[in-house]
Amino acid sequence: MARGIVLFGAPGAGKGTLADKIKKVFPVVHVSTGDLLRENVRRGTEVGKKAKGFMDQGKLVPDDIVIAMVRERIGKDDARKSGFMLDGFPRTVEQAQALDKVARIDAVLVIDIKKEDLRKRILGRRSCTKCGKIYNIYNERLRPKREGFCDNDGTKLMQRDDDNEDTFEKRWNTYLGQSEHVIDYYSKKAGLVRRLDGTRTMDLSEEELRKALS
């Protein structure tokens, strides 16, 4: 049976970076529930139409709809052959239990990072609107040579509107509230949960990834 991986990490903890590294070592299909929802709504699928009704009202999409989309996606030939990596799912114990009925999960990777470290990563983030390069004013490795301007083209750096203290606190608390019980659920399955240092996601070697996923 193909490999099944689940990623956990607070917004900004480095799930995208980790996912890209994993795909270079293991050619798994990266499945983001957010992308799945948007794609199904765009295509006007049956589950997409149902999901849109809730999304238009600002409500959470019910478990049965999300699970149906995930089940359909990981059942496709590419995911069945190469394996899959879930990002943003499961968010509840009920979703995890439903997932267990349709797929085998081989590894649950949890990106651990201290709140203050993540705050600096998020609130210090700056980007160039011209070339897209990302900087961070709190990280020496990512700090621009000239404060406030891109090294590549001299464009003034911008901060995203949602990179602020209030949004950070809400997202942090939401992640903790959602993930704690699900990670505890998986922790009861011997050897399934592997914890990674969130301050090193950019520096993880292929050997370390293979070990984490072995």
C-alpha cells in the first residue's frame, strides 16, 4: 500500500518548506484541503456545490464533505501509486477516525516551534512585490542588506496585511485548539508521530527526512 503522511504545524511553521523537501525525496502527492475545496468549488463538482453553500455563509464545511473530497483525491491513481501527504487534514479526532477507515497513515510529522520564534518569523516577514523574494528582519540570514529594500532590484519591501499581532494570536490559538487532540490521538499509535524542530525546516537533510519517515 502507498505511503500516507500527515503534516502538522502552526501557520508559518514551515509546512510548505517541509512538504517541498519531502517531495524531492519521496514522490508523494501533496494534498492540501484548502486547495481541494477551492478546486472542487471551481469545477462545480457535487461536493464542491455543497461546500460552496457553507463557505458563502462563512461557515465551516462539515466533516462529511471534506472527508468525501479527501477520500476521492487520495483514491486517484497517482496517490495510490506514489502515496500522499496531507496538509490541513485531519483537524479533528472524528476526521482522523474517518481517515483511518479509507487510508493507512505511516507517519505523522509534527513541526514543533516556540510561540515567540514563530511570532518573529511571521511578524518579521517582508516580501518584494517585483521578484517575490522573501526576507525577515529578525533573521540575519534573511535580512535585506539595505533595510526595507530588495537586494535584487531595490524595490521597497512590503508586509502582508494579515502579518499582524492579532491575526497571529488567533491563528496560533486556533491551531493549538484543533491540533492538540488529533496529535494525541495519533500519539497513542506506537511510533506514528515524529517531531521535527521548526527552527530547522530549511536545513533538514535528505538523510534526516528519510529517518523521520522510515
